[in-house]
Amino acid sequence: MSRQSRNFGRIWVLVAVMVVLVGTTITAPRANAMSSRLSKVIGGTVDVNTNLAYQNAAAAGTGMILNSGGEVLTNNHVIRGATTIKVQDIDNGHTYTATVVGYDVAADVAVLRLNGASGLKVVPIGNSTSVKVGAKVTAIGNANGAGGTPSSADCSVTALKQAIVAADELGGTSERLTGLIETNCTLQPGQSGGPLVDSVGKVIGMNTAASSNYAFMNGGSKAFAIPINAATSIAKQIVAGHFSGNVHRGATAFLGVQVTSSGYFKDGGYFAGALVVGIVPASPAQKQGLGYGDVITVLNGRSITSAAVITNVLLAASPGMKVGLSWVDKFGATHRASITLASGPPQ
């Protein structure tokens, strides 16, 4: 992870360790009275609050209501690792328990369903193909996890079709996001998943920011948004259950390890793998005897050459599946076992 990256996106509050968010600390102004141009967007915007029990943490982000029945669009990294999700509707003040309908890790898009919701206001969706460099826009979101009426930041589009690499420290993975709208907006922690609004009050993008654990590895002080056409196209596939490629729907297979890309030396050679840096208590991995410092080398017949490969294998698997697992312990001994995957949080 680049330490030059600005840290904005979802907020992480660690129970045992205080997290210091680095980067800009300029707070976007919190409006007392939103203009009529933004009022409909605000009515369809929600605060997304997650509990990450396996990391001893909590997080905050933003989402957009897509239909009156409570389907919500947000960034995947906002809900990654969440064991429970609570969503507050800014318009009616109600707080709902949310379930994850599905997500696309590579595109950083996720869809939530608010349990028991009906008659909700939705965000007005625009057309991101019509966006031009220099266009005036407004970024909206749950800045610093404050909740309630969201903050807004007026800015402009500085480039289109941009690509950036984002790294996740907790998952030990990274994604290359492409086709992004670049702006000079000042974003804060918690604004990931929020709307980027054009001059007529239509949503033309979803703010995709970074946090203390999820950071851009390039891009400097720039802000980025996923074009709304691309985000809603993925969302429609998820909701309909007709999808392909990187989209994952339903329960996520769970091994119970936190890993980072690393390797091990054996017999005079160096071999790539995924280094275990954390184990979830009572998880399949702990029950099988894996521990800190072990290196996972094979999972479900696939050679593990990085942490990202483990994520890909688990996304293709399902809870309850028996898979083969091989690892090298810190003393250099090789172990093999059959392990039954559990059901866990989104990747």
C-alpha cells in the first residue's frame, strides 16, 4: 500500500487499537439546507454501518437506494469483512438490518437489501456517458461517519476513463479499477459508496475512496468515482441473479485466515504462497491447526502464489464444501488436510 495515498472511504474504529487516519483532514462543509438540486439525491442516500467482528473493528460508509423495496448500491470495500450491517435511511430516519445480495470485488460494487423496507425514496440516476471533463459536480456522503444529513463537496471532473490500483491491508489483496471518473473533490472517510451528482441533480457516479486499510496505490490527491452506468449494470445482474465473470451472489465461503502475499524458503529455493498473519477463533483454519507464520501453498487444488488467489478460490467455492489444503509451517514442515469451508462475511 502506498503511504502517499489519501485515506478516504469507510472509517475503521478498532476496539483494541486506535487507528490514525492519515491524509487530508479538511472537512467538507455540512449543509444545513440542501439546494433543490440535491434534495432528491439526499432523500435516496443512506448511511452504511458495519461490524467486523473478525477484525475487532467497525466501519462506516455510504449507499444509494436503487428501488423503493430497499435495494442499496455501495462499494464492495464498504461491506468487505462485515459480520453485520446496519443501514440508516436519511429520509425517514429508520435503521434497517441489511443483507448482502451480491458483490463484484474487481469492480468494487456491492448490493445490499434492507430487511423490512418499503416505500423508500430512490436516487435519481443519470447517464455517465454524457459526462465531460470540466463539468461541475458534487460529491455527497457520510463524511467521517457522522451520520444524518450528509456532507457535500462541490468540485469538477478533471479526467475520464482513469485506472487506479487499490490495496486492502486486511485482505492482503489489491484490485485495478478502470474506467473511473476523476475529480478534484475533497473526500473524507465514510464517503465511499456515495453519489457523485451532476449540475441538474442526477447521479452520474459512485464515489470510490480509500480508508485506513483500503488505499489507492497511485493517484495522489485525486478523487475517483465509478461511472453510474457501469455500477448499476452490475447491480442489475446481482439483483436478477443473471451474472457472469467476477460477480458473487449469496453466502461466501470462509476459511478463517488473514493472509498477506509472501513465501518461504525450503531446500535452497524460494516458493511463493500466502503467509498467515491472523486466525479467526473456532474457524475451519484454526480447527485444522493452522497458525501464525504458516504459509498456505494449495487450496482446492489450486497453487496459492499470493493472497489474492485465496480470495479468488473462496469466491468460486461455497460454504460446506470440502477442499484440500496444503501449507508449510514456520519450521519448514509440509502439511496436507481436507477442510470444510464455513459461511463467512463478504470478501
